[in-house]
Amino acid sequence: MTRTRKAPQRSVTQSAKPTPVSQPLRIIGGQWRGRKLTFPAVDGLRPTGDRIRETLFNWLAPFLPGAHCLDLFAGSGALGFEALSRGADEALLLERDPSAAAQLRENLKTLKTTAGEVIQADSIEWLTTAPATPFDVVFVDPPFQHDLWQISIDRLAEGGWLTPDAAVYIESEPDTPIVVPEHWHLHRDKTSGQVRYRLYFVDH
């Protein structure tokens, strides 16, 4: 893919660490239904559960075919890969952790698809760049301990990242306060255990 401008990556010196243990990930619907992938067990990486994913993608089903998607905090890639499996044309997966980003690329090779692209970058910094094209569907599911929901919402809303009628999915802890623009309309809102998940549509 060539439509999305990549932010420059910084060279970071890190001390040697053990290779993270691999964890399983299963795609639950679409052309790759049942395919098993892996992701590294790095700090803060928490894939969206199967039941929540099933509900979310039922909500999104009419809007995914042909969509240009952004998985803002990709982690395991559960949301981005699921979107591609269910008909999205493209998915850009942003991930800060080097080992997680490397595994995302390996998983795209395993799936034999060129519809996904992985960028290793800090998502909040990346949102300060100018978008080459806006996105139809955006997934906002950051590590819960870092409290990145509001700054993500603000930068998505202000930076020209969203198409008219874009869908924005937000996954958080149940009591996480967020403020969205007035023209973002809440489509669905559910809580499952310690996770609240909401789907908004942008109305321009």
C-alpha cells in the first residue's frame, strides 16, 4: 500500500531482553475464519476477546466491505486482521513495541495478504502528521494503563483522519471518562466484565 504516509521511526537503544513468550490468536469470522496466529506476551498487550469481537464486527458488518481501516494500537492485530478477514480493503496497523510489530508483519505473511501494512511507531506522535487519506473505520483500543483515550479522540477529530460517516470503535475500562465531538453519534455501547466498548459514527 502507498496511500498512508509513514512517520519517521526513531532509533532506540534498548538493553537485551528475553524473547517474549508467544500467545495464540484466532480469527473468528470471514475468509480466514478459524486461522490461528500468534502474538508476543508484551506488557500492556491485551487482545479484544472473542465475544466482544463477534459483537463488534456484527455491528460493523454493513460498513466493512471496501473500507480503509486504522488499528491505532494494534498489539496482537486482532481487530485489524478481523477487519481484513471480513471484507475491508486495507488495514494500517500501528504498534510501538518492536517485537509485537515484527510479529504483526509475520502474521500478514502467514495470511498471504498485501492488504495490511504495519508501522512501528508511537500512535499519538503519528497522529500529529498529516494524513495522506482519511480512514473509514478506526479502532481505538490502547493499553489500559496508559490513559490514551482522550488524546487519541482529540487528534483523530482534529487532524482530518476520518471520512464523512466514519466509524470509530473505542474499548476501555467501564469507568473511563471520555468526551467525543458533538458530531460523533453513539451507535452501540456495551459492557462485558471489565471492558466497555462503544461504536460511534461521525456525522459531517
